[in-house]
Amino acid sequence: METAQYFRQKAEQCRRLADGVGDQKDPVVANLLALAAEFEARAVALAAEEASAKQREQTAPSPPEPSN
């Protein structure tokens, strides 16, 4: 399963590739930057899901202790 960090790394990779294209008006640059934005959005969504899951774990009631 991909993590938020994985998608952030992929976004950074796309930005580096876009920076390396000689002609910044080349449509490839726009496509790479759009892909980077998609990867960032996925990273944000995953981070939010992880934070939400942690919050649910912290606020969930503990199961009752068995009585003897």
C-alpha cells in the first residue's frame, strides 16, 4: 500500500523532471506539474485518513474489563 510519503516523493520527482525540460513551454512540463499536483492531493488525502483513523482510535471507548 502506498503511503503519503510515497506520493510526496513522486510529486517531487515530477517537479524535478519538469524543471529539467529545456523548453518550459513544452506541454510535457504542464503534464508533469499536473501529475505532481495529483500526487500531492493523494498524499494529503492519505495523511487526512491516517489522522482520522488515529483520532478514532484515541476517542474510542475501551472495552469493559471482565469481572470475576
